[in-house]
Amino acid sequence: MSVVSPEKDAVCDHETRTVKEDSQKEEGLSMVKSRFIDSGWRLTIPKAIRDHLGWGPGTPICVSWDGLHIIIRSPKSCPYCMDVVKMGSLGKVVLPPRVRVEANLYRGQIMTLGIEGDRVLVKSGDSQVRCKACGSEMDVKDELPNVHLCRRCREALQKAAVKAVTWR
């Protein structure tokens, strides 16, 4: 039941605000969230996503890799899944070893999470810093302003510099 103001069929501000807040909540669920993989190979599912899917601490969760995305869903919709884990406190999900290897994941990697139906799709984050030389995302550091290099390329560059100096 909407509240109508004395003006010509205008809806009350309170009712309008409630409708706007509801639409913002729905828009917020479709928004993509970024999280990182912590030192214990855990990924945190944001509260808005957990609430939307009805997941809480102790909820069994199926984690799989399809070649493009990590798919996190309820095992009810995935009866043959081998990688079922329980959601921890505050929405933490441990990524199974098989998924880590197949997806080539590493600790500290930024991941992008989004909802698609009754599942969460996870992919490598767009804001991830990559090595300027080889494109790797592992152990990348800012060596010079706007020049990011991974450990392997830093070591190769250092060896080449030492060789160039000692060549004379």
C-alpha cells in the first residue's frame, strides 16, 4: 500500500525512498565484487552474495574449475562434485588443491566475484598487476615508476646487468 500525498497522486517520499533502497540492493547483488586469496588459500564471499544465496557458516559449498571461471555453488545443484568444502566464519571458503592447480592460483591474487543464477562465478581480477616483460601475475613488484616486474624477470635483468658490467 503506497502513501499518497495531498498533491495530485504524488507518492510519499518515505515510500519512494524504500523503493529506491530496494532497487539499490538488487543492483548491488549484480555488481561485481573483488576479493583476494589469503595465505590459507581462502576466498571470502561478500555478505551481500551470501545473504542472497542463503549461505552461512557451515554451509556445504561445491568449488570447481570450468577452464575459465571458478564456480562456487551449493552441492544440491552439483551432485557429482568431488570438491565440497564448508563455508567458514565470515564467508571464507577454502579453495581445494585441485582447483588451485587447475586454475593456476596463487596467494594474494585478486579475484572478481559475481552472481549468476544460484552460483558465484570467480575469475582473476581485472586490476591485477602484471609483469611488463612476461605478463605473469606472480610476485610482481614496482621496480621503476610504472614498470612492474616479476621475480623471474627481475633476476634475469639483474644477471644481465651484472654480466654487462663485468664483461669489460
